[in-house]
Amino acid sequence: MKRKQILLVNDMAGHSKVGMGAMIPVLSYMGHPTFNLPTALVSNTFDYGKFAVMDTTAYIRQTLQVWKELGFSYDAICTGWMYGSEQAQLVADYCREQAENGVTVFVDPVLGDGGRLYNGMAEDHVELMRRMVSVAHLAMPNYTEACYLAGDDFSADGLTWPEACRLIDKLRQIGAKSVLITSCRIDGESSVAAYNHYSGEYFHLEYDEIPGIFHGTGDLFAAILMGSLLGGKPLKESTRLAMDVVYKLIWLNRDMEDKNRGILIEKYLDEILPST
């Protein structure tokens, strides 16, 4: 398998295993070298109640120019949390430019979960993430994020399959080519719903839910999914792999006291990804 160069554009936390800190070990283990472009330096996850954040927009602009002069290139870009409007526009413009040169763009529009925005997020972040979704080959929101992006109401009871397809189509109307929605209930079952623009197929996959919120599992899911896709596996197979691996990670760490810190992924790489 040819190694794919991946540019990660996401936050970097000093304490918690989230964002790039969760993704880099997985992608490296799966054989894909990464360029790392932090959107912000964050002291810890926001749910601790206190945090420090440093905006890195100026650094991003300078770094992209340096890398251009050095002739660096990548096969794919994956974006996560954006700090603000200027940064989101800069990254979206860059992703659009790179997409025209054949680079695949993955967007994880980090906004919230459980029907609400994350601590530290505001309504203007929704519009920032719409800009990112508009340039995505694959957008990967959870159900809460998909509702905010589409302007739909969140339903704790979940969706019917036709309703899930309509929600997917609203995200496609924003500009995303393929869409994958995690953490949603479809016809009463915990599911992931998706549309693959290569095949024109809608599909959903069910999973058993483990109670509790583990920070960073969305980042792990995105990394495993991307690593598998870039290794040549189709979207449905890659989605199933990411679902199964994240489920196992959560199960192995279900008694973890400080779930805000995230799962220490390096401990489990050999065990959970033996086939790669």
C-alpha cells in the first residue's frame, strides 16, 4: 500500500487526548505520514470549566507559505475545530485550492453533541463550519452537528431512515460531496448514516451504544475512517471498521475516571488495528 501524505488542521491540546493528539498516532500506525497544522493551542478540553486558548491563524498563514516554497504536498487534508472567522476562511480557501489540484478534503465540523454546542462554542461557529463543509469531499458530523449545520431541530428520539436521508441531502446542498453522520438514532437504533457520492449509495450501519461521553472518540473515528479510505477500502467497509474499533476502545476504557482526558490510544494500537 502506498503511503498517503495527510495534512491535519485541528486543535492541539496540552492535556487532553483529543484533536491532533488523538489522530496522529492512529494515522501513523496505519502507515500515513502527517503534516500537522494546529488551529489553536488549547490547555485542555473545555469541559474542565477553565481553559487557555492561543489563536494560531498567523502561524497557519506563514506555515502554508513556507511549505509552498519548499514544494511540500499531500494527498488529503482533514480539518477539525476552527478558531474563528478569519481562520475558517483561510483554511476553506486553501482546501478549495488544493481540491482543484486533486487533494481529497475531509471535514469533521466540530460543534457539539447531545443536542447542544460544546462549552466554549457560540452560534457563529456554526457558520464557520458551514464554510468548511462547503469544500468537503467527505463531511463527518455527528447528529447534533448535522442538525446545527442544516438548520434542523435536534430530536432526542432520533430519525426515521427517510428523515436521515433528507438531513444528509441538506448537508450535500451546502457543498459536501459525501456525508457521514455519526451518533444518531435511526428507527430506534443507534446508527451511523451516510451517502457515498462515488457510488450514489445511501446506507446506515447500527451499533451497540455504551453509556457515557468519552472525549476524543470522534477524532479517533475520523482518523481510522480516513486511514482505511486512503488505504483503498470503500466507505461502508471503512465506516464499519472505525465503528468497531471505537466501540472496543470505549469498552476497554469504560471505567476510566477522567473521561475528559480522552483515551490513551498509543496503549491499544497493536491490539485494535492488527489487520493494518
